[in-house]
Amino acid sequence: MNWRRMIYTGLVNTAIGIGLGLVLAKIVETPYTSPVYRHLDRVYMVVGGAGGFIVGCSWEGLRQLKVKRDWEESQQPPRKSS
């Protein structure tokens, strides 16, 4: 597996996840003012970024495994049907 490509895809999806977290924080502004709700936008950014990284790395890993499997299947001799 190409780990550089997996990390790169994870980082790109992290940026997308952080952006979605910021957008979600602006769309769903809470009317509460207690300390728990003051920095909710940071929580959305962290969750979006972590989720984006996990999804991006997994997505790229699955793509690489599919390419490898397709290559291996093309190298096998055809099966005889009985």
C-alpha cells in the first residue's frame, strides 16, 4: 500500500471535514450560553476533521486494494468450467 497517498487523501478529507464542521457550527447555532456550549464550533471542527481523516484513509486504502485485486485477477489463468 502507498502510505503517502493514504495520508495525503486523509489530510485532504480532513480539510473538507473541518470546513463542514465550521459550516455546521454556523447553521446550527445554539441559543444556550453555558460554558459547555460556548466553544461548540471547535468541537464540530475536531469531529469533522477526525472523521474526514478516517474516511479519507479508509477510502484510499479500499481503492488501492481494489486495484491490487483487479491486477491479481487478471494474472490468473482462466478457470475451467466442468
